[in-house]
Amino acid sequence: MITYTTPEKVGVSTENIKKLIDKLEQKGFCAHSMIMARGNEIFFEKYWAPFDKDFKHRMYSVTKSFVSLAVGFLEQDGKINLDDKMIKYFPDELKEQKDENIKNQTIRHMLMMSTAKPERNWFYHKPDDRVRFYFENPLEESRPSGTIWNYDSAGSFILGAMVERVTGKTLVEYLNEKLFNKLGIEGAYMLKCPGGHSWGDSALIMKTMDLFKSARFVLNGGSWNGEQLLNEEYVKTATSNLINNSPFGLNEVNDLGYGYQFWRTCHNSFYFNGMGCQYAVCSPDKDLIFVINSDTMDAKFLKGEVLDYYFDLIYETAKDVPLEEYKGEPIGDKELYSLKNEINSPIQDKINGKKFVCNENPMGITEFSFNFGNDGKCEFNYVNEQGAKTLYFGMGRNEFGIFPQEGYSDEVGTVFAKGNYYKCASSAKWTHENQLQIKVQIIDKYFGNASFIFGFTEDLTAGVRMFGAGEDFLGEYNGYATGKILK
């Protein structure tokens, strides 16, 4: 039974939680939600508005750990053997494959990401059947499966497809039946891939609390409220160090071994690991759980720092006895990170409402202009190959709206979705008197972000640099341009 308590009652310092959050915010970290617990007692839970406890968050590669749990239930029910070769379940897709290494690939090999071939980029190739695309891999480069760890996201997808073929149910339907209903997880769902299977390596969508409950279940060794749902042996093996995942021999927090779709990290801990810092870190030695959802698509270096901060400030300082209760200022309400404007630029009035005509550029933007509203609600107007666009942004704060690029994927990955637009939050600041920066955060079924930087010469010629970071979108927003002002 999950209950709530104060940090100090379970030996954790509120002051250190504040330090953790402060360090992340100083880095410009875009946190969405955070839960920390010891045993069954949650001692910290926070949501950065507009995110809240009811928001269903894209978990990205955390999804892989749930695929592992589904495979564990299949094995427990006697429907598979982990040493079965994948060709048993995908005979047609492997019929034309000449490589014996991939033909010998087993379920266990795939769980450990010790697969046979380099992964092909399905976002680039956009196949109409992702399962067939995986097994018909024509690359000659190969190695005996089961020998070398190499991150194979598509292999996790294939494991999920296998679960669906064996059960005749979608991954979420099967997980509902075997796990989610018991944990009180409702309304979780998963996006699809071309060919019809669930996007089992990246697209489980659920509440932050649902992820916490799942982490608690795994840290319990597969039991929930005293009932053993999944055999403990599978859970312990899945979360142990089964294969070396550190190609350079470094002792980084995310290179300390790999199990069955679970990562090992320091202090005998393991974790669910998703792109953009979706984490559920489980530390059995102190019975601590740390869950965070966020977006660091444009700052991958922060992935390791989040874990470092957590272990330094929370795990290592946690005591086995209660602490004196905290009497300082409470940790208040939080809002999604935004740029803060501290400079009044004289250029702003000079370019307000003026049109800039662009040279040929990778973004395909032919012209742009700015409208700086007196209320802080501003517009970046531009024309690209889709036509006229308007991005609304706040000066020194987030403006919530719609990112104007049409057709990014919706329910099915890589598939152009006519009329589909992603929700976003956009803020801006003058970093210098002649430099303006706009930060865009995509906050939808898909997460990503973009940064648009404009620098102006004395004659108001604009230099433009755009960075777009998303799993399979924002590619149009990368590159340089020059804009000449029309006077």
C-alpha cells in the first residue's frame, strides 16, 4: 500500500532535494515531473505546470523495460523459452535472410541487446512494415548473437511484436491483463509502427505515478501487495549485470552493465531508461526509487548529470534513521522551464514588424518577421515550403500554443499525418543587445525542442541559426541563413 510521508521521516533531507532541483534548473533542465520514495512511502512528488499528476507522458525507451516484463510473463506461462530462436516466431520475415548469425538470434540475446547486425534507421527508410524491415536487414556486417552488446532499439520493438504474435493481443492489452490492472494502472496506451505492431521500443504513454508503481513492483522482485505476480528469478536476472555495455571501459553512471532491457548504474542500482531523461531508478540497498520525466533532447549531456546529482545529493546522504523535520521554506509550485529575458535591446523596436528576406537555406525559409507585443506575447512569422507560419512565443516566459509545422507523426510513427500539429511552449530572450534566442519545447505525444538564434549587424542584416532536436521531427529546423531587412 503506497502512502505519503515527509523526506525527513525516511532519512532524506528536504534541503538536498531543493539542491537537486536548483542544480537542474541552473542547467536549463526541462523537468516535467518527479517522484521519490523509500519503501512504499512517497516522500516527494512534484509536477512542473502545465504537467500534472493526470498527464500521460511519453516514456520513450522506458517502454523497453515493459517489453521485458511482458516477455517474462510469457515465459512464466510456458508460452516461450528464452532460448527459442526468433525464426520460430518470424519464419516468413527471415525466409530470405542469408546471415546465419541473425537466424540464430534468440529471445535471450535480444533481451540483452546482444543481437547480430547493426540497426538500420527506420525513421530514415520509412518502411511500410517495420518487422520485415528488421529481419530483411541486408547489411553484411555481422557478429554471432549473444556475444557483443550493441544498442538495438529495433530489437526491443521485435520482442514486443513477438509478444503480440504469441498472445494475439496488443502489448498494452497483455500488460493490462498480467500487470497493470493489479497495479491500478488505467488508461496507459502505446503508439503504433508501420505494419500494425505496437511501438514497443519507444512509445508507451502513461502517468508518472504509473511508472513509479511499475518501478516499485520490479524493486519488490515481481510482487505487489504481497502477491507474486511475476517470478522473482526472472525479475532478479532481468535487472542484473548480464553483459558489458561500456565499449570504452568507462565507469559512467549509464555504462555499468545491462540486463534484460534494464540498465545497471552505480550503488547496485538498476533503472528504466528513456530518451530525454525518462528515468525510474531503483536502489535495493536503500530501498529508494527516483522517477523523473523531462525533455533533454537538445542536451544529452544532462542524462548523466541527473543521475550524478541524484546519487550525490539523495542516495548517498540518505540515513537509516529519521532526521529532524525541515523548518525552512517549502518547495513551491513549479513551472516548465523558460528563457528569462533580462536585456532591453534597442534593436527590438527597429525590427518590430519588419520583413527579412532570406538567402537559400537548409530550412527552406524564404522570409520572416517579428511582432513584439506589449503584453509579452510575440510572433515569429515566417514562410517555408508549407507556406506562411506563425509561432507564438513569450518574452521571458512560456507562451503555450501549437507548433506550426503540419503533418508530423501522430498515432503511427514515421507516417505523415495531414492536419496534425504538436502542442508547444515557446519563450525568448535577448542574450545580448544584438542577439535574440527563441526556445521551443514540443509537449505532446512526442517531445522535442528547438532553438532559433538571430544575430543582427549594425545595418540590421540577420544571421540565423536553427537547431531542432526530436526523435523523427524538427529536421527542417536545422541550419544557417542570412536575412536582409526590407526598409
